[in-house]
Amino acid sequence: MKFLDVRTDFAFKKVFGSKDSKPRLISFLNAIIDFDDRCEITDLVIVDPYNIPQLKGMKDTFVDVKAQLNDGTSVIVEMQVLNHPGLENRILYNAAKNYSAQLVKGERYNLLKPVIALTIVAFDMFVKNDQMINYYKLLNKHDFTDYNNDIELIFVELNKFTKTQEQCDGIQDDWIYFLKNAGDLSMIPKNINKTITTAYEISNEAGMTREELEIQYNKKQYIAIQNGSITLAKQRFEQGFAQGFKQGFAQGFKQGFAQGFKQGFAQGIEQEKLDNAKKMLEEGIDILLVTRITGLTEKQIKNKL
């Protein structure tokens, strides 16, 4: 038995966004969302359900699953395997856009319903805390009282989940374990909720069509290539920084310890950054990723190369 890696947007949408996945999505959201004084989800409508022809050939899907709860709240669920510049801004923009798009001209603002943006990431996002799930909403920064609960951002970092299947305690652990590990398992874990069992069953590759398996394979290849590019770019930058430091120090020492060191070091580092940027661009790495790694602006790179 072999299961899909549900960290790809294709597999995630198949499990949680198909026509018969309402019980799974309700169970998952109830396990993850902190409802405070609100009641748990009893019903929802999946918007734009999973459809193979729509997914075929896509490179990326920003919103993997969108649902409307029985109280009118919209929930946007997104799986992200690759970090990229502006991700946090895009998540906030997408939530705000879904909030504002509810009204047409002339409608009353009190008709607006809440929006919850739930983002699951397979990389380190909030390095300053060890919380696996982080919740954000509008608060008074002095006494932390609520201003408004209409837009809420929730982030789940899979890298911070380190439990084995035997250590899982409760339905939240079982769902997170499924998301992180399903692609590496060969059998369905025992003693888990029946709804989670169906998630394993629908992600079983034995039940996939050839077209679905091809899409999944292409998605995993795309992710592997992008991760490889990021790793290579970081290695090149670290190597270039060390060489640039050495060159800058030598040049600065010759010109004079005070001003010469300062100028030579800066020039050496800048030149090495430009050299690295040129190499990364020649290898097909996106210029936005190059600017993020080197610290150079797009204008600096284009003017010098």
C-alpha cells in the first residue's frame, strides 16, 4: 500500500476538496481551529470542488480548498511546501480580498461574514517560537483585547510536529501526523478516527487513475526542483560570501587599514554578490529568489550584469 504525499496541493485538494470530503474537512477544521466561544463546525459547503481537468498542467495553486461554514464564515485552507518572497503578504491579501468581495456596491457592511485563512506549511516560518499552530487576529497592542474577529490567520508548521504515530494523543495529532507522514507510510495506522481512515483510503495510490498519478508525480518533481534550486543558491551565496570577505580584507589591508579596509571589504562583498547573482540567473533561478538570497535589488542586478 502506498499513499499520496498530501503536502502537494493536488493531493491535499483531492482529500479535503472533493465532493464526498465534507466529513473529512469538518473533522480536520474542528481539530485545528480554536473556536473560543463559538460552536464547532456542523456543516459546510465546499467551494470549487476538486476537478482533474481544471488541475491538469497547473504549476501552482494558491487556494487549495475553500469552504463556507453553516454560519456564513469562509475558510480558506492552503498547503504550502515552498517558501517564497511575499508569502505572508499574499496570505493576508487573499484573506482581505475574500472578506471585501462579499459585498457589492451599496450593501451594508454589517452583512460581512468572517474569513479564516488556514495555512499549512512544510518549512520553518516562525523561528522565534516553538508553537506548532499560531493564531493571529486584530488585537489592541496594549491590553490585547479583541478589536474584531472577522479576519483570522492560522498557521500550522509541520516541521514542528515530531511525534511518532504511537505518541499521537487525540484527533489533532492524528490529522497532523497524516499530513506530514502519509506519503512515507505503507499501511493505515491502527486505532485512529474513522474519518481519518477515509483520508488514508482516498489517498491510496492503488485507487488513482493514470492521469492523477501523473499529476502527482509532476507536482513532486516541480517541488524537488525548486527546493534544489534554493539549496544550490544558498550554497553559492555562502561560498561567495566567504571568498568576498577574504578578497575584501586583503584589498582593504593594502589600501590602508582604516578607509581601505572599509571600502575594499564592501567592494569585494558587492562584487561577489553580483558574481553569484549572475551564476544563479544563468542556472535559471528566478530573479526574485536571487534578490532574496543575495540582498541585492533587481535594479542593482540588471544595471551591473
